[in-house]
Amino acid sequence: MNATGSDKVVVMVGTSLEGRGGMSSVTASYRDAGLFERCRVVYLASHVEGGKLDKLRAMLGSLLQLWGLLLAGRVRLVHVHTASGVSFWRKSAFAWSTLLARRPLLMHIHGGEFDLYHAKAPRWSQAHTRALLSRATRVIVLSKVWIERLRPICPAARWVALANPVTVRPVPDREASADGLLRVLFLGRYIEAKGVFDLVRAFGQVQAELPAMRLLLGGEGDREALMRIARDAGVADKVELLGWIVGAAKDDWLDRCDIFALPSWFEGLPVSMLEAMAAGEAVLVSNVGSIPEVIRHGENGWLVPPREPESLARALRTLGTDAALRRRLAGQAREDVCRDYARETVCRQLEGLYQEVAR
């Protein structure tokens, strides 16, 4: 017997809510904003931190749960969060199950390399991607820029833009630190594509002019390579690795620092950047992905080209020596993010999309 309309649920599939990275931050923000309660969301974690066996067990367990809900007729729609590469293939099992059961499917693409992944994939893999995206009820991307970048992959797909949400909280007034230090904060994985190695090299170039500047790196990855670059640049004693920070600890570091830097080579719409803007911090970011749709250079942030430590060093000099500029950028950034990216605003848009596709 089919379930009644009141028994039906929205199934959301993604990385564990306790996981690390932007996708987990987005889905956890939906939960914290009350979306799960209002829309009767059942969250299935297709990926967890841990070994291969843990990951396989999590995926298969969640897939079996989805099949059970589909067979019971309890699914209103399925919302699948995916990135590129292995993530896309993992989520494909959930997506095809939904389509075979003739339920509405939302494919939500995160990350900043999906177009590059598709271009390098073999033809049979490209054909699979097009077949899946063309059959989805909607394909969600992070901005209008991403619609234009990804539409050539599958012109038949029904594309829609939905920004990443951010929690807007009260923040303290920013004053000069009592110790006179100027703190630059990075949040992300310690990998080359996040630009963190470029950031350390740029920091080394400006240290003589800005001796009070300190570089704080929150994340995880190749710590040894990072500190080797710092030692080569002569700034190892002024670089601190914070490890992966979340929750109140992350809020505390955002409130204590003066500049947020994320000079990534690729990005979708980085949640950490939006969080820094919401915290009233001056942001220094690369002009990739959806970032230029959010950041207006010199108005609410500072843009630099990716993979250019020299340009990054010039930006650090500019922001590091001009406190008035930092305050102006930070104030406008917070105003913009509160208006356009607050989680309540984004969740209302997503609820509207749920209602549209369910009909």
C-alpha cells in the first residue's frame, strides 16, 4: 500500500553531517536552520570519515535505506549532494535508484572542478554523466556562473542556481589586538589546489615589511610539506597550524583574526569565505568559480589571480598596511552576506524548489 502524502519524506543524500568540508557544512546548516523538521528530511550519509570498509559500509547501508523507503512508497523526492570523481560515481547509485522508482530527483553539484573532471573523463563516463543529469528533475549548482560553465556538458538538463547558506551570528567589534599582531587566517585542506602553499610563500615575501603579521592555518593534510616551505621562506616561527577547527573554536578564530585568505586554484562557492564575511572579516580570495559573483574587488573583499604568490604578496601588503581599508571591506562583506546568503534565506529558496518539483 502506498503511503499517504503526510507520510512522505524528503530523502537527502550526502557526506556525513559530522564530516569535514564544505558539503557537510552546507547540509548541517540546512539541519540547523530547521529545514529537516519542516520538510520531513531523512538524511542518508553516503560517505563517512574512516577506512575503506567504514566508507563502503556507510554507502551500502544508506543505499539499502533508500531502497526501503522507495519500495514503501514513502519518498516525496530525493536530493543528492555530489562533487566530481569518486563522489559522483558513489552518488550515482542513489540517483539511478530514484529515477527507476520514478521519484523526483535533485542533483546538487558542489566543488569547483566538475567541468574539468568531465572534460578529462573517457567518453563512456561522459555519456553516463549526461544521461543522469538529463533525467534529473533539477540540477542545482552554486551560481549563475556555474550554470553557464556546466550547461555545455548537458544542455538538456534543467539547471537552477542555489547559493550555499551561512550562519549569521552576532560578532564583536573588531579592535586592534592587545599584542599588536596582525593575524591572517586560512581554513581548508593543506593541499596545493587550495592555494595554501602559495599563501605561505607570499607570506614569506612580506614578513620583513610586516613583522607583526602572523599566519594561522586551520585544516588538515600535508603538514610536513607546508612547514618545509615555511622554513625555506624563513617564517616557520610565525606560521601556526591549528588543525581542523569547527563550531565555537572556528567562530573564535574568525573573530580574533584580521584577514581571511583563501587563494584557491579551483572553487565552487566556499563556505569558509562566506563564514568569514559573516564574521566581519576582510577577505582575500582568488577570482575563481563563483567567488567573483560574491566579491566585488575593493568593495567587499580583495581578489587575486590563482597560482600567483607575487600577486598574493602584494595584496597582503595592501591589506596589512591599511586598517581603514580592512574595516571598510569587512563591513560591506557582512552586510552583503547577511542579505543574500543567510541560511534562512537560502532554506526558503530550497523549500520553494521542493514544492515546485514535488508537484
